[in-house]
Amino acid sequence: MRPVPLTRPAPGFSLIELMVSILIGMIALIFATRMVTGTDEARQSALGGSDQMQNGMLAMFSISNDAAQAGWGLNDPLLVGCDTVMSDTGHYALPEVARGTGTVHPLAAAIIENNGTRPDRITLLAGSSMSGTGTMRIIANYSTGTRIDVDRVPYGFNQGDVIVAAPETAGAAQCALAQISNDTSALAPPPADQYVNIASGTSFRFNSGALGAAYSGSQARLFNLGPAGGLAFHTWSVANGLLQLRSTDLAGASAAPSTVVDNVVSIKAQYGFDTRLGAAFQPQTGLTVQRWSNTMIDADGDTVVGSAGDYQHVAALRIAVVARSRAPEKPAADGTCSATSTKPHIFATDAPDGVTAVPVDVDVDVTGDTLSWKCYRYRVFETIVPLRNAAWRPTA
């Protein structure tokens, strides 16, 4: 009898075992892919939230800081809201806004060019004179030319300072902005004539050789806004998702706006009016917000919307900045996005208490963006800035 040899299975995996292993591996790979994708989406969402916070806070800080300083050196009632002639070789221009049935270029702490649901343009003006609102009286008739005769030694009015001529009777003439071109410290003391020159030249960007407005002797004043380099005439706007600034004191930003912050899709502002009329309106004792408005109103009751008196009734600004995430979120399989379903709703709360809110819905789509606005996440920043210099105005 011969022994029967034992049959041993061949080494390795069977076909069934191999198929089961492949199936298990594919399932594990699917779960791993989903985990990585989910982690990446969470990371992108977190980074987007960080972008919104950083960009929005920087934009709000920049604009609100300007608003807090607005009106410095421009808070005299003869200047606030005055239609002003301004020439600038740097090509900065005061905004043109409605006044009654016409248009003007007013000097004011804040000027809002409202664009409905689209981003506003916000202009905030301030000088830098150490004296705040130093003045001299024009004592001789002025119609044209570079010499302006004044009633005293022009102490504090230095070569290169920006000045504004204003009629002492509101509305009697336009105001005019220029720059002192002569060395006032070299003038002989009285009884010699005291004057300032406004000759044009490369060092005097705001001079055209004349004021551009006429004044009767002893019926107009000169106000000092301080050195030209510190003249803070700023216009904030939004274009193609970029916060932009046009400025007189930022090199290269006078003729065309410079980009300050990206992924800011809108800025909006409202005037806060003190609507008291007549003897009840006492700005020297403080201003209070009694009405919010997206546009200028007849706040002083003179029946003209946008008059100088209306700008003198502005007590505060309500400002909103809308920032979006840097990267869009992934669309659904059908190509639709649902990161954001409704457009931002701003200025919706009553503030201060008892003052009715005027809510605004904001368009956040960016021109030229091929993706829907719904693919991004948004964050709204709001604040109220009292125009403190509006209340700290001269009374005589």
C-alpha cells in the first residue's frame, strides 16, 4: 500500500478574496476622499470667514476714522454747505450734488452720493489747521487777481496753507478755495498793507491765478484750513469688489482712486438729522439724531432740499460695510450655489432708541464675476459716528 500524498492549497489569495479586498479598499478610499473634501471645504469656509472679518474691519475702521475727524476746520456756519469753487492740479474734485433744482459743490463734513441698493460714494472733508477755524476779513473789493487784502497781520496764515474765502452773508456768493503763495512773515507791520497772494505755480496745486468768485470789501472772510499736505478731502467708493479711496493727501490718489481693501462689495451711509427748527435748533448746546435718511432732506425747513442749512443739521452718520469671503463655495451638482440665499439687510434696528430705522437691502453682485453672488458668504459691519466737529462750531 502506498501512502496517498496530502493535497495542499496553492499559496496566495483566491479570486474571491481578492475581489473582497478591492471592494473594501474602494469603500475606504471613498470615505477618505469625502473626509479630505469635507476638511478642505471646512478650511475654505473658515478662511473665508477670516477674510470677511479682516477686510470688513479694516474698511470700517478706515471710513469711520475719517468720519470722526470730518468737519475739522470746516465747521463755521459760513462754510458748512457753501457751494465752493475749487481748482486742483492734482485733479481731486468736490462731489456735485443736488440743491433745489440745480447742483452745487458743497463744503461739508460729510456728503453722501446715494446709489439705491448699489454702493454709495461717501465724501468726508477735514482740514488740519492748528487754530481750528482761524479767520481774517477781506477789506477790499475782490473780483480777480492774485492779491487779497485783509484786515490784520496774517498771523497763523502761512505760505502753502489752504484758505477758503466765504461771504459773510450766506448765499451772497460762492466760497472759493486757494493756497497762500507769499511768505506772510515777510510783510511789513501795520500801517503797511496786509495781504495774502494766491499766485499759481508748481508748489501751489490749488491755485489757478484767481479765486473764481467775487467779494465785496468787509463782506467776506478768509478761513485757514492748514497746510496743503494735511488737507484731508477723502472720497470712499466701491468698484468691482474693491474699496477705493480718492484723496488730496495720498500720493497718486487724487486723479483716480487707489485700492485700499479687496473683497468689499458695498458701502452704504445715512445722514442722521437734527430736525429741530427755528429757535429750538441750538447746535452749540449739542446735536441729536431725530431722523435717518439715505439722501439729503429739507432739514432746516427753508423748502430747499440740499441747502447749506440742511448740511448744518447733520448730527451723525450711519455707516455699513459689506465684505465677502475671498473664495467661493463649491456649487451643487446642478451648478447652483447656496452659500448665501438672501442679500444683506442693513440699518434695520432703531438707533438711538426711539429713532425709526430706515432699512436697506444691498446688492452684492460684482460686475464681471462669472459666479453668482450666492456662491459667497458675506458679513455686514455697521456703526454710528457722531460728527463731533459739527457741534463744536463757532457761534459768532
